[in-house]
Amino acid sequence: MKIAHISDIHCNFGTDFNEKLFEKAISMVNKVDADLVFISGDLTTDGLLPEYELAEEKLNKIKGKSVIVPGNHDERNLGWKLFPEFFNETDFIHNYDDITLIGLASSEPDRDDGRLGRGRHRLIEEGIKKKKTTILGFHHHVIPVPHSGRETNIIEDAGETLDIILKNEVPLVLMGHRHVPWAVKIHKTLLVNAGTFSCNRTRAHFGNTFNIIDIEDDEIEVTVVNIGKEKEKKMIEFNLSDGCCLNKYYDL
Ligand SMILES: [Fe+2]
Ligand SMILES: [Fe+2]
């Protein structure tokens, strides 16, 4: 199974959204021909109706299946009411052939920090029971992300969430929010952050990126695609059954 993981699109009529780059990026995603496109939030910058309309128009350009969870920016200005109108449920368990994808809203109205809470922790445990390869996806980060500056907005219940993830050996967690691509293995779990897809607020030389996740038999491979430079770099290789990992250490 191939997943294109994109995040932090930031549709906006101010300076955040790089529309020209978005168009290029979306054609690159469509060329990947992924089985699924997972979008980990911040589709908008201020959660405004015109931004949601723009995000819907832009994301309709994705060929094939896509699933979306909201980010902190999407919850601003009553945007939390708009998200389900435009992009369906905020929390879900989807089953594919060999994969269970659990999508969760880690964001809360008018707050930048994140939280999953007991209800969503229960949903994780419910999804794990499906006994397939479990992928967890939400917007905020669960551990600090290198190269992303002063630590803020990590989910409030990161410790409890990490405990559930590690105890149950959830193989893959997909996140965004920090506008930096990153992957690290802890115990038998691969934690992966996608950078920003089309926001002008990039960090240093990281640029705009998206990740390609290849899951085949027992192997998970994560590749970062730099959209501006049209370059790909393998970030990490991970073996599901023994938790072994070849970390390419993704850096500037
Ligand atoms: Fe963002
Ligand atoms: Fe965010």
C-alpha cells in the first residue's frame, strides 16, 4: 500500500498560501498514484468560510481516495463547525485491505495546542482490535520535532497517548503541525511528521514537502518529496515485525 501524506496546506487569501506551488505539488502527488492520500490538518489558516471553500476546491484536484483530519488553524473562528460540512467526520476508523487507519481530531476550538482525551484514546484501542496494521493519524505532534524551534503545542496528553501507542506496538503514527518533515522510531513504532505542503511559512531550507509512505509486507519506507526542488530523499526504513529500523537521519 502506498500513502501520500500531506499536511499544513494553509489555504488563505493573505500571505500564507502559495497557490502556484500548490498546483505543482498536487500534480506531483497525483503522479505518485497512491492508494490513499492522508491529510493531517491545517487546510486553512483562520478557519474562515472562504478559506474552507478554497480548500475544498483545491483538494478536489486530488485523484483517488483522500481522508482528512482537522488542524488547530481549521478550528479558529467557528471553523470547527465548518469542517464536518466540508470534509465529513473529524474522527474515524477506516478499514482497507490490510490496514486500519484511525484518524483523530487533536485540535480544539480557538486553541493552538492539542489534546486527544479519553474518548479518542478509546477509539485508538477500538481500532487496534481490528488486528490489521494500524496507522494512527492526527495533526499535532506527540514528541518534540527537531528543527522546529521552541517546543509548543505538543498534545497535552502526550504521555498517555504515547503509552497507548507503545504498549500496543502501533506501527505507524502520522502527524503534521510543525512544518518540518521528520521520522523517528521508538520501540516498535514509527512516528512520522509531514512538513508543510503549500504554506509560505517554511523553516530554513526545508521548503515545502510531502511524504510518501510505502508499506509492503513487513517493511515501511518513508520518502520526503521536496516540492520546489523536485527532489526525493528516503527518510527512514522500518521493519514491522521486528521493529528494526534504518534511520537515514533527515536533516537540512
Ligand atoms: Fe500549520
Ligand atoms: Fe498546526
